[in-house]
Amino acid sequence: MSKFEWRKELKEFYLPKKQPSKIEVPEMKFFTIEGKGNPNNSEQFNKNIKALYSLSYAIRMMPKKGIVPDGYFEYTVFPLEGHWDLDEEGRKLDYLSKNHFVYKLMIRQPDFVTEELFDYAIKSVEEKKKNINVHGVKFETITEGLCVQAMHIGSYDEEPKTFQLMEEYCVENNLRRAEKTHREIYISDVRKTAPEKLKTVLRFRVEEM
């Protein structure tokens, strides 16, 4: 049996074109963790990412421990995602201050993952990786619904250009943004990719007018 590759099997969700498009995003399972503040100078932000990946790989590698859950299939771990908002003070400012970011980081999980498997992953990481703090990680089912998305290529600081294209797409297609928050899916490894080549899926919820 071939490995399930999200890059090949789920292109509509993870590899959209640069031109904005409308998409219906169904119910999905995630490991999530919440935080706040500027991610560029936050040690906790990096710790949160490590916690999510450690738990995700604990599930992925279960067969090597002799555990094969019902419905298990070999797959590539999904990419990191972030749901971004501003705190109350940040919403009042007339400029964007990263210090006022409020975020939820997440990694999607295959449908076979259950609460019991999540508990297994927590215990496994706590026992074997004492330096990884998984406190605060949750197992959630999230449905985004109707969204507009586009692939942003470039640095994170240049994302407003792509968001502007997405807003224009909404106007042209009788859609309106449902909320100011947005989703980012990090396709590129920021540690190995030049800023101008970073690929990030940008997405926000919309309503039909």
C-alpha cells in the first residue's frame, strides 16, 4: 500500500493557486495549542510547535511500537497551521502590532485518530521526551466551512498583498468576509527556505451575499 501524501491527495486544501478561489472546507481533526504575542521573539511559540509535532509523530509512528489502530494507514504528517487573531487592545490600534497577536497553532490528524489515541500520544511524549511540554495541547474537531484562499509566495510580512487580492475576489464574487481572523498553512519549512520563496496558504471564512 502506498503512503498517503497530502501534497498529492489533497491539493485543493494545501496547494491552491496564487489566484484566490472559493472552497468548502469540511470537518477535520486537529491537535491544537493556543498562545499570544509576537512569534518572532517568543520561545514559547517554538515550544508549542515542537509539542504539536512530537504528538503528531507519536501517532504516525505507532506501528513501529507494535500498535496498529483501527483504520490506520501510512501517511505523511500534515503541515503546521495557524489561526490568527488580535487581542482586544490590538483591535483598537490603527496599525498591526505583532505583540498583540492571539493564535491557535494546529496540525491536522487522520480521521482514524481518537481521544484514546490522543491520550496515548500525550503519555508517550511525556515519558520519552521530558524536554517537550505538551500541557495545553487539545484534540479538536474543526469545520471552517465556506472560505476564500490563495497561495502566498514570499515573506510573511508581505501577506497583506495577497489578502488584498482575496478581498477583491470577494467583492467580484458577491462574498463578504465572515470574520477578521484568518488561517495560515505553512507549506514551506521556514528553516530551509529563503523568505522570498516561502509558500503559505492564506484562508478566511466568507459568507455569500
